Amino acid sequence: MTDHAVLLEEVTRTYGNGATEVAALRQVSVGFARGSFTAVMGPSGSGKSSLLQCAAGLDRPDSGAVRVAGQDITRLGEKQLAVLRRDRVGVVFQAFNLVPSLTAWQNVVLPSRLARRRPDPARVRELLRRVGLEGREGHRPAQLSGGQQQRVAIARALLGRPEVLFADEPTGALDRATGHEVLRLLREAVDGFGQTVVMVTHDPEAAARADRALFLTDGRIVDVLERPTAERIGARLGGGR
Ligand SMILES: Nc1ncnc2c1ncn2[C@@H]1O[C@H](COP(=O)(O)OP(=O)(O)OP(=O)(O)O)[C@@H](O)[C@H]1O
């Protein structure tokens, strides 16, 4: 039996009601094996972000179960959920959630501090360097570009070495070289530390760094490619099967 870091069972998430009802996820069942790297792809509005939000415990499905390390997190209270997110899950989302009054460095170490861990300054420095923020450690979010803010969020998520890392378009706003470095960091998290990474991306080259690519359409997983290449992903996105 596969050891799943996260397992979704028939997860449905609907927004609005009546005439405005939108089913963002329709009975989605998918497992993310421990120590695996999955890319989530699909057209705009197909449910990729909703999948990540439900899997990360940031949103509650209307029905179905989300198991993190075997535990159904849809049944947890807010407090337990917050502890689980803090201790086991890292997220890099489009809404960065950086604290405006804190510097890049302070934002990166904040979750570790809150979890009463003592972050290693050498590792913080190394992570900030690798995401291309050397020399900007003392800048506040307002003094950084959108892409730079997202890199702070990436360094912050990686510092705690969470069991599972969810990233929504982590390379979307980055230049090529920094994008490659971020993908290298994610790969390292999986290969070197056995972490589980789930990444939404529109970029076939980024998705090709994953072990598997899932394709969503209209709230459903419609295809899975194992050991994807950019060519096979491109062909799949182009409509060919
Ligand atoms: N808070 C919300 N309220 C109402 N509808 C929502 C909400 N969030 C998402 N939706 C709808 O649910 C569907 C899936 O949205 P989702 O953001 O998961 O798609 P996505 O694949 O991540 O899209 P994109 O690539 O554009 O980010 C869309 O039709 C969207 O309009």
C-alpha cells in the first residue's frame, strides 16, 4: 500500500448557490505519496487552486475527506487545524501572506519562531541567497516586487522542512534563472529530505521537474502523466492524447 502524505477522497467543493453555483471540485480522489513531487495542471478555473486549498487545510470541502498523515483534517477544529498547518504543511500561494511590518528575514523565520523552533541563521541566509534575495534581507514586503515577495514566501515555506509543501504557481512571476533555482530547491526537498511537494503550474518545463503531472478540467482529474516530459505535457495541453 502506498504511504500517502496527503490523500483526498471524493472531495467536492462548491462555491455560491442556486444560479451562481460553481463546482470547483467534483468528487476528486487522489493520493500524494510521501516523498513525491506532483505538478497540477489544467485550464484557468479548472479547480487547481481549490484542490491545493482543500488539501492544505486552508479551505473545507463540502463533502469528502482529506487525510494528512492518515488523519481526516476536515473533522478538525480550527485550533487543531492551525497547529497541523504550522507543524506539517508549508504553503506558497498567490496571496503571499507576508507580514508588512517585518523584513524579508523576519518573515522567513516567523513560522519557526511561532512553533518555538530556533532557525539556523546560516540556512536562512542560504535560502534567501538561493531564491535571489541576497542583499534584500532587511527589506519589508512593500519595498520588494511581487516576484520578490513570493520568493520570501518560498524561503519561508522551505525553512521549516514541512512534510508537505503546496505551491501555487511558485515560478510564475520569476525570471528563468530564479525559476530554475526554485525548482531545484523543490526537487531537493523531495530527493534530499523526503518531503512531498504539490505544485500548480501552467509551465510544461516546470511540470516536467515533477514525478507526475495531474490534469484538471472542470473540477475533475481527467489525466495523469507519470515521469512527464515537457514534450508530453505540451502535447497533452495542446489537446492531443
Ligand atoms: N471564492 C470563490 N467564490 C466563488 N467562486 C470561486 C471561488 N474560488 C474559486 N471559484 C470558482 O471555482 C472554479 C475553480 O477555481 P480555481 O481558482 O480553483 O481554478 P484554477 O484552476 O486554480 O484557476 P487559475 O488557473 O485561473 O488560478 C472557478 O470557476 C472559480 O471561478
